[in-house]
Amino acid sequence: MRYSQYYIPTLREIPSEAELASHKLMLRAGLIRKAAAGIYSFLPLAQRVLKKITRIVEEEMDRAGGMQVLLPIVQPAEIWKQSGRWEVYGDEMFRLRDRHRRDFCLGPTHEEMITTLIKNEVRSYRELPLRIYQIQNKYRDEIRPRFGVMRAREFIMKDLYSFDRDEEGLNRSYQAMYEAYERIFTRCGLIFRAVEADSGAIGGDVSHEFMVLAPSGEAVIVYCEACDYAANNEKASAALPPAATEGLLPLEKVATPNQATVPAVTAFLGVTPDRLIKTLFYQTAEEYIAVLVRGDDELNEIKLGNLLNKPYRFAPPEELAVKLDLPVGYVGPVGLKEKGVKVLADLRIKTMSNAVCGANVKDYHLRHVNLERDFAVDTFADLRLAKAGDLCPHCGHTLAETRGVEVGHIFKLGTKYSKVLEATFRDEDGEEKPFIMGCYGIGISRIVAAAIEQNNDQDGIKWPLPIAPFQVTILALGQEQQAAAEEIYQELTAVGVEVLYDDRDERPGVKFKDADLIGIPLRITIGPKRLAQGEVEVKNRMTGEEMLWPRTEVTSQVLACLEKMHPGKTD
Ligand code: ATP
Ligand code: MG
């Protein structure tokens, strides 16, 4: 491809609307342009990257027994009403109405659509298992679209759905997908990690996310330094510390005037935050709920939501003061049951003794508070956010934290959708049974941003070779070098190398800057001095390595170099 005839609108200035490196670079390198918040056009370079990712994903899905289809983006409300998600999806769903005033949505995901399709087509166990996928735009009216195509409102997803007879079948499908995902992200040249995940709105029990590791990633990953335990911190748990063995001291009420925060109270009373019980208030349609966590812990609202399994909201302290006579900043678990409040507690509360908590009286705390003797709990559960320094739930070694971008998510759904949508097949024993399902997503367009997030420097993008828009770029520094450059361009193109040849009438400085920004893996520079000596300069954008090659060996050297740069190859 000749640069002069290709459309790469690079920008010199740093776009002010972008926070993340990948977002800035996608705008600056002429990959995307914004149409509206979270809605983007992909320009020629980006489209080449998307195609490469798509190709890898298709190959691996087909290899894992997937069959590609294309389902409608516009979906009738009825199937969503039947599954109950017309309400559950809330404002994240783009809804529309046709001229007959019938309701539709733009598909945020396709469980309802595929399950309805299969329900009407597949009758017998003999037709199973089925693994069906598509690659298509998805629509989610994200509350905070940001980071460019990373969290967009229109984005490209690969979604595969598996239909099996039984649990063993589902396990096989899940395993096949897990392994296919590992191959996909390896083949894309990305550093990634599979982690245990919460199932969120999609539902189901077992789920893993595939994270491209990057310090700016939105997701926090908690992992063990000794064994292979790794989980999204929305899901991560930790081993419990040993229970305290102190003898119980008598309950005391102490004056703590104007000490209404954890740091203030602990400093005032000379105790560490792990000795304090924090009491947080929530509210469902039926009741007030108090949640107890240790003073040095954070509540994990995802875990709380899963436990409650119904809508809830934070209860404003001012409202509690009025309705339950609970003073802001001085609340605690003692006496709450008498006020009709339901009490939930993190498991660590069980291991505490002689704790400190608010006295439910302004300017007072209680000291030497003990479970059972002084307060009761309705339900104990793991409700805290696991963090670095905790102990691994599998092996007991220390946990650490890192960050990543979620690029894939796989779920065992079981019968969650087949039951409500009455999608059944006739099994060998003649019985009608619901399909056992799984679903498996990959954010194709998010991978583009994640790859850049993981591979960039102050000058621009450093594409991993397998998803780079071009493999080689040729820079002719002056008019006199055009002939040689043209020859090399022809030679390389003839052997199937994807070349972006910068034939523009621009200053060398401009060409170098654009080459670094666009980030093509190999750059061949043809300048007057070297060319006179029968040589060309070559730079590997990823490693920065510079080489001098004889003009006559360029083609063979390029092929050898590209071969070595493939993922999985070392040295
Ligand atoms: P997130 O937690 O980031 O919102 P999710 O759990 O909602 O993701 P899934 O429903 O599992 O995502 O979707 C499958 C994949 O689609 C995700 O792993 C991600 O790569 C991609 N994806 C999801 N939402 C977006 C979005 N708003 N923009 C771009 N890609 C997205
Ligand atoms: Mg989401």
C-alpha cells in the first residue's frame, strides 16, 4: 500500500478528550473518529487490525467446533420479557419502537435470540452438542462510555453459545472455549491472564474472564504468588485469619466527641482499624439492612448484590437518623435487631473479639463488643473486597494485585435461559429436557484498544505483529531513494509481506514521526548514505533493535525476521 494513496489522518496534537494512552493513540494514529459519546468510526488502519483479530477468532472458534451465523441486531421485546431481562437490563438497553408501536431493542447480547432460535429448530439429543457463534455489533447504553472503543456504546463482539444434553457436555464445551480463548490471545501476541469472575447480569454459576494485563486496566485482579489462583476482585476471596483467642472483657461505653470516622476513632481510642466494626446501611423495598465489615476492610457491593439477589440501594445517613434514630458517624450493631434492622456480616466479624463500634448514640462508641453476647447477626457471608496481602483461599500463600482489561468472558449458564424460554429437546430416554447452555464473549473492538494499552511508548503504538495493520513500513528519505524503495516494495509485496510504503513528498522527520506513531513492527529506512554503501537501516518497533541489512538481502531478512517475531517464538 502506498501511503500517498491511503487514508491515515494522523494528528500531532494530543486530543484533550482522551485519558488513556490507547484512546489518545487511536485518535492520533488515525484509527478512529468519534461520532457521538461511545460511538466511533473505524478508519482504514483500524479496520485492517479488526480483520486480523476477527480472522484469528474465527479460526479458533471453527477449530473448537463453532459454526458461524448472523443473528438480528434488532430484537423483539417479547423474548426479553419472557426471560425477565426487559426490566433487569434497565437503562443499559437501547430500546426502539416500530411504526406499529411494537417494542424492540438493539441487541446488547443474544442469549434470548439464540435460545428462541434453537428451541424452534432442535428437537433431539442427536443434534447436540451445538456451538453457534457470530461476530457483530452490540449495543449497550453504558452509563459512562469512556476510553474510546474500550467502553463504547456500539462495539464489536464475538459471542458463542453452546447447547448440550448434560453437565458433562457443558463442561466439555466450556473447556474447549477456555482453551480456544487461550490460543486466541496468545496468537494475538498479548500478555493475558484467565481469572475467576462474577457472572453479573448474564447469570450462571461458573465464569472466567480473560484479562489483557495493563496498569491502566479497569479491572483489579487478585492473584496468588505461589499457586495459580487468580480472580477479578469483584469475585476474589481470601482465607480467613485465625479467630482471636482473647478472653472477653466487659462492654464499655466511651465518649468519643467529634470522632465520626474510622481513622479518627481508632486514633482517639488507640486501636488499629482491624479492631473496629464498620456498619453500613442499605435498603431494599422491604427493609433496612446493616452490613458489618472490619474497619480495615471494604465492602464488596457485587457480593452483597449476589447475596441479596434483589434491588437495593445505599440508605442515606440523614434518613436513618430520622427513621431509626441512628446518629450519623456513631452507628454500630448493638441493638439493631430491636430496631427491626436485618444484620448481615462479613465472615471476618466472627473472628473478632473485644471490638470497637459506634454506640448508636451521638459522640459515643462501645469498647469490648463481642458477637452473641452483645449483638446478633442474621447471615454471615464473604462480603469484603479481597486485596493484596490477604491469604490465598487455595494455598494460604500471600495474594497480590495487578490490573487488566477484560477482553473475554465465558460463562456456564446451565438452564438459566432454556428454562424460562422453555427451550427443550427430547433426550435418549424420551424425556423433554432443557438445554444446558454456556455463553462465551470476546470484545473484538476492545482488543484493539487493549493491545495498544499494553504496547505503546511516548512516540506511539507498538503493534504485536499478528494484529498489526501492516507488517513492514518502508521510508524513502528523499526523491533519489524512491527507485530503490519502490523496488523493495515490489519485492516484498510479491512474497506476500504486507507493506505500507511511505512514498509521500514529506520531510524525513515527518515520516519518522508518523512511522513511530502508527507503530508498524518493522521499519526499513532508505537514506542516501547507506544506500550508496548498498545497505538499508531497519528498526524493530517493539524492541527498538536497529539493524543494517545489505540491500540484496532485504527480502530474505524480512521473512526471517517476521518469522521470529511471531508469538510463541523466543530469541
Ligand atoms: P464489563 O464488565 O467490562 O462491562 P461485561 O461483563 O459487561 O464487561 P460481557 O457481557 O461479558 O461484558 O461481554 C463480553 C465482552 O464484550 C467483554 O469481555 C468485553 O471484552 C466486551 N465488552 C463488553 N462491554 C463492552 C463495551 N461497552 N465496549 C467494548 N467492549 C465491551
Ligand atoms: Mg458491562
